[in-house]
Amino acid sequence: MPQFVIERNMPNVGNLSAADLQQASRTSCDTLRELGPEIQWVHSYVTDNKIYCVYRAPDEGMIREHAQKAGFPADSISQVRSVIDPTTAD
């Protein structure tokens, strides 16, 4: 299944409490259950002003639908074409 990186511009998101991040996670998971098994949240990176999320979905449209229903921005959605890491050099 295709994998996507979503960039969410969210000013001061890095200052959210653990409880706020937990609630955001619940909202995302509830929306994922509503949309069905075709879309999966892998993980997210929270920075000062953005969240970068990795999702698996059949297409970008489903990513946008999740964002809209959950009430999250999806400012940039990019399909992952390859994954590299230090072992790629070997």
C-alpha cells in the first residue's frame, strides 16, 4: 500500500500537553476507524510548529478525507517513493 508523509502546519503544537496530544491521537484514531482498514497511521513527529505524519492509504484523496473529517490541516501530502537509511550505503 502506498505510504505518504503529511505536513501539518500547527503553530505552537510543540507546546501542547501530553493530554492534548493524547486527545488529538484519539480524534485521529476514531476517524481512522470510521474510514475503514484501507488507511493506517504509522507515526508522527511533533516539532515546534508542525506535525509530520506517516500514513498508509490507497491514495492522497483518502488522506485528505481523514484530515477533513478529523479537523486537522494537511498542508502538504507527498507519496513516499523510497526509504533509505544508513544501511543503504552498504
